[in-house]
Amino acid sequence: MADLYADRKNLPAGESPHWNNLTRVLFVFGLVMGGLAAWLYWGYGEKLRETTEQLDEKNREVALENQRLKEHVGYLTQQLDEAVAKVSREKEEEMARLKATQEDMLKAMQKEVEQGQIKVTQIADRLSLNIVDKILFPSGEAEISEQGKEVLKRVGAVLKQAKDKTIRIEGHTDNVPIAKPLQGRFPSNWELSTARATNVVRFLQDDGGIEAASLEAVGRGEYHPIASNTKPAGRSQNRRIEIILFPRVSSLGKELTAPKKPAAPAAKGTPAK
């Protein structure tokens, strides 16, 4: 009791011993909280800074990749434009050559054209030569007649000058069934049309000197008429050989070489090479 009284006597005026103890507790609590805050800052703050740096690095890589893709798209667009322009020029040149071939064919076959035995037609990028069968083959036969050979020699002379083309020979018939005496050789119009087309191809190759790889033989039978089969005049038009020229134009299927990919950024802490 005497000590407590002595402590009270030594306190500054107006200060309570209980308030003095509370101040000390608050001071200690402040120190603890400050230390905790510092620990959290240096601990979690460091992790946050590392995460931020990683995100910044990733953003730089993404920006570089976007730039590379833009350059690649620009390169491909330029290559495509150049390829399209090239194909367009080739197409125009091919069309001009095809027109010249048509004019040469009309001159070479002028007599037959005037008599209506041959028709020469250009549609878009195709040149079609329609020849009635009677000037090439005897009735019901697939062997080329002497008159037919003379006609095909003139046709072949023009076709030989037409470079870089596919030449398709199509055989066509009317819808009249094959006569019984001929059915042993030609069971149907399919076989007759195919045999005629094949013989024309062989003649153009062997006697016309046309490259075999440019020739095609197709038998189409009675199934692609150009006139009605109900009348003799229509059936006469349907019995024909068609020679069709397809121009060959370079395609856009060439592989485009991509520009060199930019080097990946060096990893953090690794010197660039």
C-alpha cells in the first residue's frame, strides 16, 4: 500500500497509472502491426512485382508475334496480288492465242465450213470444232475414210501449232440402235462413239504429229445431242466428232515462302546471342 502510494506521488499531475499502461500496450501493438505490414509488403509485394514483370515480358512477346503476323499477312497479300496479276496476263495471252487458232482453223477448213459440214466455235476459253460424221466415216463404221483423213490432216496441221493445250476428241451418235449385222463389233452406240474418237486420236498422233499427252479420247454415245433425233436432219447433226481445245493456264497452287520469323526475345537474365 505504501509502494502504490509512492508511485502515485511520482506520476505527473493529472496522469492516471491505468492510462500509462494503455499507452504502452498501444505502442507495442503499433510496433507489431508495423512489423507485420512490413513483412507482408516485402513478402507478397516481391511476388507481385515478379508477376508484374512476367506479364510485361509476355506482353512484349505478344507484341512481337503480332508484328510478325502483320508482316506475314502483308507478304502473303503481295504474293497473292502478284500471282493473280500473272495469271490474268497469262489468261489474256491464252485467249488471244485461242482466237488466232480459231481464225487459222476457219481458213484451213473454209470449204467444209461453207458447206455446213464443220462448225468452229469459241466459247470463253474453249475452242470447239464440230465435224459431221459422214465426212470422216462410212455409215456405221469406225475406220476413217480417205476423205476423212484428208480433212483431219488439215485439222491436225492447225492443232499442232496450238501449244500448251489439252485436245479432247469426243465421239457422238444419234439414238438409232446399232444394226444387227454390226452388233458383234459395236454392241451399242457407246462402243461406236468410243471407237471413232479413239481412231481420230490415233490419226492425229501418228499422222498429225500431235503430242500424245495432249490428246484425250471420249465416247459419249447418244446422250449429248445438239438437235432433235425425231427428224433425219437432227440425227445427222448428232452424229459427229467434236474436237475441243482447253487452254492450260498456270495455277495459283504454288507454295508461298513465309518471311523469316523474328528471333524470340532472350529470357530474363540470359545475354542475347
